[in-house]
Amino acid sequence: MSAQLRVAMIGHGFMGAAHSVGWRQAPAAFDLPLTPVMSVIVGRDADKTSAAADRWGWAQHAADWREVIERDDVDVVDIVTPGDTHAEIAIAALAAGKHVLCEKPLANSVAEAQSMAEAARDAAGRGIRAMVGFTYRRVPAATLMRDMIEAGRIGAVRQVRASYRQDWLADAEAPMTWRLDKDRAGSGALGDIGAHAIDLTQFVTGTSVTEVSGILETLVRERPLLAEGSGLSGTAAEGRGEVTVDDVAMFTGRLSSGALASFEATRFATGRKNALEIEISGDRGALRWNLEDMNVLEFHDATRPSVEQGFTRILVTEPDHPYLSGWWPAGHMLGYEHGFSHQVKDLVEAISTGVDPHPTFADGLSVQRVLDAVERSSAASSAWTAV
Ligand code: SOE
């Protein structure tokens, strides 16, 4: 048994479940240099946190994150809470000498993200690692897209089209949630899912967004408030709450290479359930990927004889691709949850070898700056705004 990495997870919602699957599966799928141990899960509601500990296999549950991050038997702090608590928890955990994995977006503001990136830089000097949870970088098709672009297979990148479309708010009577409260979430579709489109664009192209022109829109301004703790759909509403974030974000971006990009993030794309899509157009070809068909990368090679041209479907399940050797034979497919195991694998290996895992908090700050620029542009009649 290799040395242990004792993990404390702060939070236990949907992302808490996804991260728990990652902590449980990664040591079984990959030969890790350190063995993660699911030591303690932290949440304010004792009953919910205890139930999450039992369901997902956490040895203990606790209510006070400040006490937990100081414990000598905790090595890693995994933050899966809403964005309004990321900075306070991450900075305290790094100061306490704990490695940190923090959900995206990194923070609710550039100022917070800057403080986190500075704390991570200082901690790195003490051998402490920090990572932000943009897991779609860890889908094999996304890494293949990056590698093919880097190898020049589509030539010079001219345009990028990136969108993340969901439809869970298309019903005007869908109830309020913390994701619709600016104080908790920081922004709406822009930060929650637009952040993924921005990070993926920067990751696969190896460039950064330098200026944007955008619009943010709230389509439904108030929604039913379900009884506190009901958790059940159809529970009698107790009044209505104000939506204080964007429902839709649409913006144009200029990349540091000079290429142009268009972005869309929406929770009103009726019929689109979790459609993170990106298409990269180069002068020698194109690549396209869609999370709703996540094992396939579409590739158009414009250098082929015209009679053979068209988008081909690459099934990205061969063992030669990153991460695949840990799973199934070719063609057996990976799912949404596998990215969270890949995230654990890369974090554990980075901690063991003493290097900063990507995406770093600096990468997270880079995305935060784009989010902020879109908000400033939208407030200035969509004027072109520097990141
Ligand atoms: C929003 O519904 C959400 O859960 C995002 O918060 C996640 O980051 C994304 O991976 C799936 O959709």
C-alpha cells in the first residue's frame, strides 16, 4: 500500500457526488503513487452530510470546515461548495499546508481569484499543490483535439465556435436554486457553464482570450421558492424569489493568436441537456467535439483529395489515448464521471512528483478575467472590452 493522501471534501451536492466517484474509482483504475483515502466530508446539515458519507464512502462527516482543514490527518482539501466560499476555504487550506482541488469557476470575482492564485503560488514554494476542476480537459477526445492542433493537423486556427447549452431553466416555473443567486454563484450560465467553454477553448488552442464583446440576459426574473429542505419537486412553493444572474451569455472573443471565437452559454436551449460543443476551423482542416457524444472527435482533413473530403468520426477509445489504459477495451466508451477520476489521477501524480497540476489557479484566474470582461462589456452596450 503506497503512502496515503487523506482527503477532506467540503460540500456534498451534485459535485460532491461526482468528486466522490472520482476519489473512489481512480485508485482502482490507475496505479497511483499515493493512495487517496476518503477521510471526511463536511457540510452544515448533519443529516444530509451523514447520508452523503454513507452513500459515497466517506469515513467521517463533520460540520466545521475551519476545524477540519487544520487537522493533522488531512492532506488534501477538495472544495465543491458554491463559488462564494471558494476563496476563503482555499486560502485557509493552502495556509494550513493542505493541497487543494477547487471546483470551477475558481471564484466569484477577479479579486478573489487573484488572491487564490497568489496563495497557490506561495504554497507551491512549500511543495503544496492547487488545481481547479475544469474536468472536460480530461476527456480523451479533448486531449486529442489539443494534440492534433499542436501537431498542425488543421493548420492555422482561424475561428473557434464554443457553446455550452442546457435547458433545465427553459420552464419558467423551474424553482429557484443557489445557482440563480448572484451572491452565491457569482454569475449564471456565464460562470457556471460558460467558464467550461472558455477554459476548453484556451486549453485546446493553447491561446488566451484577449478581448470580448458580449451580452448577458435574464429571461425569467423570478421563480418559485420551494419549502426549505423539501428537495422534492412539486413541493408547494413558498412565494417567489428574484433571479439575480444571467440565463444566457453570448459573446465574441479575440484570441491571442488573432483568431476569432464565438461563445454561447445558456440554460434555455430546449432539448439540449448538457451540450458543451466546440468546433475549431483551421486553414488545413477542422475539429469538432460535443460532450453529448463525448467519445467521438470529428476531424476534417482539408488536405485530402476532394473526393475523400468530409468530417470523419474518430472513436477516441483506443488504449493509446491518455487515461484509456485504466478502463475498458476499445469501443466500450467512457462517461461524464470518468473525468473526475482522471482529475484525481493527475492531481495525485502531481503531488507525488512535486509539480503543479493543470489547470492551475492561474488558469482559473485567466478564465475569471474573461468572465469579468464579458460582464463589463454587457454593461457597456456590448462594447469590445479588454480581458
Ligand atoms: C450545471 O448544471 C453543471 O452542473 C455545471 O455546474 C458543471 O460544471 C457541468 O459540468 C455540468 O453542468
